[in-house]
Amino acid sequence: LAPFWRLLPSWRPVAVHATSWTANPLFGGSYSYPRPAAPADAADRLAAPLVCGGLPTVCFAGEATHTRCFGTVAGAMLSGEREAERLLTAWDMHVEDPEGSRHLEHLEC
């Protein structure tokens, strides 16, 4: 990723932590949840895109970035759709929805 960071001179990671929950036979997977002391806007902070030249350059999706469906598969799916829409809007692109509406809106957390 080192070459990529040159494109975002005002942003640098301070730490990276990787896990392998799926390889652990006691867990087999994981999901995120906010700590009790986490700020109320934790999901919004995690979802904030990196912006360069006024446009979102790197977008973040995943169950940890959805305010209503935090920690769920629905949250992961909805956040992916949210970020796709963010990029399409930023690039002034419009995609026709054959169903006439967002197909994930019916998901419940």
C-alpha cells in the first residue's frame, strides 16, 4: 500500500491490527461492536471517506460502519450499497435500477 499513501498526503495510518478469527476453531468468525465508552458517532467516523480534491477517494463499508445495523450482515450489505452510491454521485454517474428502487431497503437488522 505504500505507493497509495502518496496519493493522500494528509492521511497516514498510525497502526494496523490484523486477526485471523476464521482460522481459530473456537470462534470461526467475528463481528464488530462498539465498546461501552465508544463515542455515539463511532460508525459515522469509521464510514467517513478519505477525500482528495473534494472527492471521496477511499470509501469504507462494512457492518461496523452502519449506524442502524451495526455488527450484522445487513449492515455490511447496506453500507456497501451506501458507498457505491457515494462514489456514483461523486463521479456524476447514474445507474438505472431495474426494480425501480433500492433492492436492499427491505433488510432488517
